[in-house]
Amino acid sequence: MADQLLGKAYIRVDGTLYDTLSGASISNITGITRDAVVGSRVLGFTEKVAVPTIDCDMPHNPTTSVLALGSVTDATITFECDNGTVYVLNDAWCSNPGKPTADGGKLAGVQFMAITADEQLGG
């Protein structure tokens, strides 16, 4: 039997469900990035702090409040994958509530950031 792969994502902000449009993503889950250090050969790597981030577009309907999204601070935000994996952003905030866009009826460029992220594997 084939494993189900990520195809849809749902976002909950302190328990309130927000639908996402195709292309939602989460990045910097580990809280670090590594860059190669090279000279006459590969010498190793350096680490930098990275902010766990969710980027998405959301459908914009009459009950979607850009102001409410923009006021999100100190929240628990989940990025729930349809394959059962859940990522939890802790002490999170909305860094960009998006912009209402007539093309496709969406809030474009919604972004959430957090202090840390946790992973709960599906299956």
C-alpha cells in the first residue's frame, strides 16, 4: 500500500480553523540553518538561528478578518497535514496578515512566525 503524501494543509490559530489554498508551507522547523564553509576544500558548516515560519494564501470570504489575523500574538498555531503529521508553532505571531486579492478571492501572503516548533508524526 502506498503512503499518503502531503496534499492539503489546515491551520489552526488557538483552535480556530483557517483553510489554506494550494501551496501552504512550513519552514525552519528545527530553528537553525546550516551554511557550508569552503576554502581550498569544504571545511565544514556554520549554524544560524532561523525562525519557524508558515507561509500560505487563504480564501478570503466575508467572515475572514484581516485585522483579527494581524492581531495574533502569543498563540499556538498548528499546521495540520492531510497525511496525519502536525507541526505546532509555540509562542507564535502573525507577521503578515496578507492582502485581500481579487484574483482568486484570496488573502495573499499570510505569514506566521514562532519562537519554536514541534513535530507530531502521522501514522
